Amino acid sequence: MKRCKQCGDELTARQFQRLRGSSKDRKGVRHDVEVVFTPMPYLGCSCGVERRVAYADFLPDLRPMINELVPHAEAPRFGKTLRCGSCDEAVTRESATARTFDVDLALERTIPFHMKLTAPGLTCPKCGREQLALDDRLDLDLSEALIAAVDSERIKS
């Protein structure tokens, strides 16, 4: 088990009450995606110097879970037109505006936690489903916002 170099304590499961990150906080990102975690699990020592992600694959495990739990429209593998994730109706990126999605997350190796995601989204004109307008750019922005949240509290990977 890792120990803090300053206080000598073993790293134990802890949580930030609120952890925020935005794609605007990351260099080279052009869109507004914000994630807020409450609470956010991590490993840390009692003096607060040593902070690490809850486990090595935390962010790689978190990303597909978000894709699974947050409704989204996306383009087929070789297509450009976004399709509703519910009814497969064609939807347009132009109608995307900031939307907020609240999601409860539970990874096997952490305490349950909550994510509030604000990102460009749209409502399907056919079925009325509110969803992310998930294209390659938004996918990158979401990843950058997750990294920014972790970086905001100097949590090491």
C-alpha cells in the first residue's frame, strides 16, 4: 500500500464533498462542458498532501459508464448525421443548447457518487427525449472536463 512521504500514513478511501471541472479549464478545448461530482471518491492521507484517484483504472472505468447512463444522440460509425439514441430519428447539432444531466454513479471499487453534467444537448423532435449531442468534439470535451475535475484538486493518476 502507498504511504504519504510527508506524514507516513497509508492512503485510505476519502471523498471530496464537491469536485468541479470544465472543458474551459483545459487548453485547446473550444466548448463548454462542465462536470460536478458530489462526493468524489479518492485515496488520500490524513495530512492532505498525497491524493490519488480511487484506483488505477478509475477514469477509464468512469467514461463508459457515463456513456451508458447519460442519454445521447450520436452519428453512426461512418455517418455525419446525429441519430436519436431512443428512436433513431435524425437530429441536428444546430439545435443543441446547454443541458444538465444528473447521474448517480457506482463503480465496483468506490462509494456511490453523483455527477452533474452540463453540456450541449438537444430534444428529439419525434420522441421528445432530452440527450447529449455526442459527436467526436463533445466526446473529447467531456474527457477533458473529467481530467480537469481531477486536476482541480491535484489528484494523481
